[in-house]
Amino acid sequence: MRSLVWFRNDLRVSDNTAMHNAFDHAGASCVALHVICPGDYVRHDTAPYRVEFILRTLAVLSADLKKLNIPLLIRVAPTHRDVPQIVAQVVREVKADRVLANREYEVNESRRDEAVSAVLVRQGTKFTTFTDTVAICPTELRTGAGGPYTVFTPFKRAWIKRFDERGGAPVLPAPRRQADTGISGDKVPDRVEGFSSAVAADLWPAGEHAAMARLRTFSDRSLRSYKARRDFPSADGTSAISPYLACGAVSSRTCLALAMEANAGRLDDKGPGGEGAATWVSEIIWREFYKSIVHHFPRVCMGRAFKPETDAIRWEDNPAHLQAWKDGRTGVPIVDAAMRQLSATGWMHNRARMIVAMFLSKDLFLNWRHGEKHFMLNLIDGDLASNNGGWQWSASTGTDAAPYFRIFNPISQSRNFDPDGAYIRRWVPELSGIEGAAIHAPHDEDDGLPPIARMKLDYPRPIVDRAKVRDRVMAAFQGLKPRA
């Protein structure tokens, strides 16, 4: 029996469910396929830097597969509509009996797989998908009423209960070297036309081995202190594993396994990893929660709010404010630092993501969809479920969202999480000479900057009057009637 393993956002050899199942029969052989779809990159607002990262990850995957005598075939589908026929053609070329892939939960990907399945069935080929992107499939978790969870805390309780019932989520071994198939793999292209980024490649080494090295370093050095340090953007307190999770260079099961290994086999804060380990595990479960949301509520994949009534909100239309936010020229240092970090590195610290998202959707009262799109167009770890979930949380339109009357004060956030201004000074160099508390609000006369120094600042004044922010938000949200 010959299997065609279709790689998507699961670009690794180890702990890959589809790959593992390709060798479930004696004498079975395997050929691998990846379909590059520039049309889908455009359709999904995929960041050029993320495309480059995927290509570099594919190159590592190809080399790893070659050591196992598994050829990786690369095909290009201009749009998603071309994918079914391309997969079917490769099946015929390599004389595969079946196609194996790991399940994706977004609506476009689900529809694509349905179309692929229909084409393959017509030519007598079996198409099987597996739970792999998440440790626990969204369909396994139901409320007492039989519906999907829409609030994180009960979802987390149910997730942990199911995890324990199953004896955890074992990490699958990499397959053994197979006999030569006689099929040559394809060279992974260096670039995709139209997707070129100025962000340096060496900021994010690609592939499964780089992912595991980063994960082990985090587990060994920073896991215990994660809760205490994760909210400070100038500190190296997070795992920064999200780009690797987004393209599947590492699995959530492997992340959980390393966390439990460092925590005496526990998911909670009772092990040696303490609150740090438990908090990081919770972040992995948040990721699974958002995957569950896009699966059960596909409207969030199509630009709709999770809370349908909030689609009626009339957001401000101010292109100048939107551009200032994108450029990091809002006059609010912590916001500008975060937006410039995104432009320069293709990544942004998670606390900073919440600050800039709340600032766009509440302070500027601009449509959260603008921010969601800008993030996807620039983030190396752009993932529809997590990105949408985060933006809708900040805008108070989503599941488990911040109450609409909860509005971050960016200056307070800056003082609390960048107290010495190190993050601001790194990314907003025109403020690097300011000492003390004035770094957080240099145009605020109460923050201690001498008037002459303030006059000489080459830095914009705040583009929004914070005194008016709350009234505008309250007026827009009050009176909305919940609807299904």
C-alpha cells in the first residue's frame, strides 16, 4: 500500500499523525506532497514574511524526509479551486492508494477538503484526515446541553477532563527509514512571486529542529517564571513558539509534553513548574479554544462578529488615524513601539498585541477588522483562529470578550508593563533620551518633562483625546440586543 501524505500547516516529521498513520500496514510506503497556493495567500492576507518562513520550513522538512527516503513533491495551485485536481493528479502519478492529511478547522480549508474528497472518491481513492493541529478535536468537547463551549473557563475544565480520561496526548515517534520509492522529490522554491519581505530571515530560524531548540530552551530556563514575566514586552519571558505552531513545525502535543516533563507530569500549578507551567499550559488550551470556535462558528472566518448584534456597530471611518496606527505614529509611545516592532520583526509581544488592539478598537473606535487584517498581513505567526479571537476579545465583539466598558488605558499599561521604558526606547528611538516617567506620555504636562524638552520632541502629539473615548464606546454598545 502506498500513501500520499498531504502536508499543510503541519510541516514536521515527528509527532505528525498523518505521517504516523501512513505506515500502519506492513510494507506500506509513503510519498509526501505540499501544494503552494498563492491565491490562498492573497485570500487569507498571509504575510509575505510568513510565506518566506513557510518556504524555509518546507526546505527543512524536505531534507528530513529525504533522510527517510520519503520524497516531497511540490505543486503550485493558482487558487484553492485548483487544489482538488492537483492532488488527484499526484495520486495517479505516484500510484497512491490513499491520501492522508491532518485536519484543518477554518471554513475555507474545510470546504477545500470536502472538494478534494469528492474528486478522490470519484477516482476510487480514499481520503482520511486526522486530529493533529490540536491535541483534542473540537467535536469531542460538548456542554451538558450538547452544544459547543463558548466560554473559555468551562472549555478548559472540559478539555483537561478529556485529556486526563484519554491518558494525555502521547507524542508520536518519527517514522523509520523506508525503502527507496524510485520517486524523486522536488526542489522547494526560494520565493513565491508577489511575497517578498524586508524582515531578516535570521530573526526566525525555520524548521522542526529550530522549533524544538527554542521550546527546550524555554522549558529549561523560562517556564517557571512565565507567569511573572510574560506580560513585560522588554523581557525575554515568553516562549516565542507561535510561528512554529502556526506552520506546524511543532505540535501542541509536544508543547504540552515538555511542559509536563518540567512539571512532574502535571498540567496544574502543583508541580515544580508552579504557576509558570500552569499558565503556559493554559495558553496552549486558549489556542485550542479558538480552533474550536472557528470550527463551530464558521461566521468568524468570514468577517462576522461572534456576537452578531455587534455587527450593527457603526465604527469610525478615519483613514488618517488608521494609517497613523499602522505606522506607529499615534503619539502614544507604547502603542507606537509595538507597531514598529511588528513592522521590523514580523512579530509582536502578546501584551503589546492586546494594548494596540484595544487602542484601535476602543480609543480610535476603528473597525477591529482593519486591525485583524493588518496583523495577518504582517505577522509571521498569523493564525486565523488565534488572531480573530484576540481581536474580537479586544473589541468586545467575540466570545469570552472583554466587557465593552473595560477599556485599557495605554499609558497605565505602559507604566505597569514597561516601567523603565526599555521597550519604548528600543522601538521609538526619538524618545530614547527621555528619562523617568515622562517616557510613557511625553506630551503630558503632568509627567515631568521640562517644557523646553517637550517643544523639541520629534514625536507626534496623541491623535485621540482619551477623555472622550469612554463616552463614545458606551454610546455605541449600550442598547445592542443579543441575537443568535
